[in-house]
Amino acid sequence: MPPLIRTTTAVLAMLLGVVQAISRPHNPFSGDGFVTTRGREIVGPNGKALHLRGINLGGWLVPEGYMFGFSKAIAPWQIRQTFKELVGTERDNVFWRNWRDSFITRDDIRYIRSTGMNLVRVPFDYRLFTPEEHPGTWVGIGFELLDRVVAWSRQAGLFVLLDMHAAPCGQNPWNVDYGNSYLFEDPVCLSRTVEVWRRIARHYAQNHAVIGYDILNEPAPADGEGRQAALDAVNEKIAAAISEVDQKHLLFLTSVQPDAPSEIFAKGRFHGKLVYTFHTYWTEPTEQAFAKHLQFAERYNVPIFLGESGENTDDWGRSFRLALERQDVGWAFWSYKRMSTAASMRTFDKPNYWDELVDYQQTPSNPFAKPKKAMPSSEHARAALEGLLRNAQFENTRQNTGYIEALGMRP
């Protein structure tokens, strides 16, 4: 090869390598270490401060009615009941199997990483591990689904935060369960929660892609002076069970009274693995919106992490993200993918006949009291559900560039 050509080839190869290095996100799993904490910092396997920037995989394993445009059928069981009334139990079962297989795929995970994010928070329902009506019975679908997304995330270079979004008997009175928080009142409910977490922690104890466990999403014990103490007691039992089998992963815990003392944080137990997490929506996008949470983290000298926020305008998201970063607060916004919205990383069109399902779910909850004329034809209902599956697949979605840029990521 002539010297000039050889030199030119070498220069081009070098430039190509530089471009690839710049465009390829850093993979954090090159070493054998686990993520840990150092005072107020979360520390990566390389010993350097780890600034978490992530997104929630909302609606995948815990469906929420508003994400379907529903105002009455808001909890998972209500959504399923609506679909069963429209297409029957077997078709409903098939729909949810297909939903779990297609809503989040390897392409989705690769895309998230390509924007520069380094974390996905994965909300899950405990029923994927043990059926609600059959305590002591364990099924494999939960680990099958989580193993898949954890493997994809590891390959892409994303950390995974496992979030129990729906706990046995309910941990809050909102739209992920039956409208109660019996977890804090019934020892049997707590025992089931503890055992689910023990099994999950044992399963992922040696997995470097799993950053940790968000042990209860938005817990809400009954009102009263002892709310924080009630939450601390539950957190203590769950964290202790996890630590019996896994002392390497972070434990993300929240507070229901940030101004009240928290015994579990004050003790400093659990091998320096505690991270304080909080959620906030529809506030002013300034530091004042999370000042009390910052004070909590400072009081106990632990890292702080925003587990959920968003559902707002791009301008709001940009301002709030910058406020968080000024205070070195890591974050995971809500949510990755949703129908007909600009407030997500990716969106997709409403399928044909979907408005008929929206109208139907607004009728009385007792199926025997519903006027037959309110029910879409079975053909329309099936077509709507099939269309939803098709439209939500990665290749049929489109990115919301403004949302991604507001989070400081690359479209």
C-alpha cells in the first residue's frame, strides 16, 4: 500500500474510533463491583460518583387506567375486568401475555440507552410471582419478565431499579390496587411482601445490572401521628429479609413524614446501602418543591433520588430537571411510553374503536347494570385491543424530541 494511502487509512481509522467512542454510551459493567454509597453519594463500580439519569417503564407490568385514557377503570383489576366483559377471559389472558411480551422489547431498552440515560426503573406487581388468591404458590412469569429486561439492560449498559409498585394487600389507597393499604395493618400481608422480596433478592444477589430494590412504591399508612413509625417498621422487616440473602444491592426507601424522625435511617443499618427516594408531581419546578426531602437526606447523610416526576410540559420538565441537578439529585422521570401524549419519551396513536372502550368503562361497574347499548361489538373490542398491541410496539411509536431534550438527553 502506498505511504499516502496507508497514512490516510490510519487517520480515518483513528477518527472512526473517536466517533464511535463519543457516540457509544459508557457501559458501567466492565468491572466486578457493585454500586454502593459514600455519604450523600451513590458510587459506581469504578469508585466514582454515579449520577443517575433514568426513566420509568410505566404501564408495562402494572397497567394504570389513565395511561389507557380511562377515568373509571383505573386499577389493574378494573382494567382487566373491563376487557373480560368485552372480549372474554381467554382473550383477555392472551392480550396481557402479548402486552408483556411486546410493550417493552430489546429495541426499547437500546433506544433508552442511546439517548444517554443510565437507568430504568421497572414497576412490577407482586402477583407476577405469587397469585393473589393462592398464598404459597409461586409462578415463574415474574422472573422470566424481569430476567429478560435485566439482561437487555446489562447488554445496553443500563442499570435496573426494581420497584414493587403493587404489594400484597395494597400499600396505598390509589390506583394500583383495591383502594386500601392493608399491608400496614395485617401481618399476613406483610409476611407475603417480605417473602416476595426475599426471593427476588436471592435471585438477583449476584447481578451487577440490578442497582437495587425500591421496596414499596408510594407507601401510605393510615393517617395519624404514627405514620412514619408504621412505615419504618414495615421497611425494617423487608430490608432485613433482603439483607439475609443480598447485602450488595442498594435499598431505596421513602418517607411519609419527612419532618418526622425515621428510625430505620437513624440506625444506619443495612451495610451503608440505604438511599432516600421521593416522588413529586405538579409543583413549581424549583428546589423548593423538594426542599424537605433534601433536608431529610442531609439529616441522615444518605443519597437522595427522585423516583418519579413528570406528566407536565417540556418547559416544566427542563426547569425541574435542572433544579434537581443543581442539588445533585439523581432522577427517573415518568414515563417512557404512553398513548397520545407529548409527556413521555415515546408515544403512539390511539387505535381504531378505542373511544368505544373509553366510553364503556365509564358505565356502572356492575356488569349486570350496564346498558347493553353501551357495550362495543366484540369485533370492535377485539380490533381495538389488537390495534393497541400493534401501535405500542417500538417500530410503530415515535419519539417526543422536546421531552427528551428537556431531560438533557440526545434524541
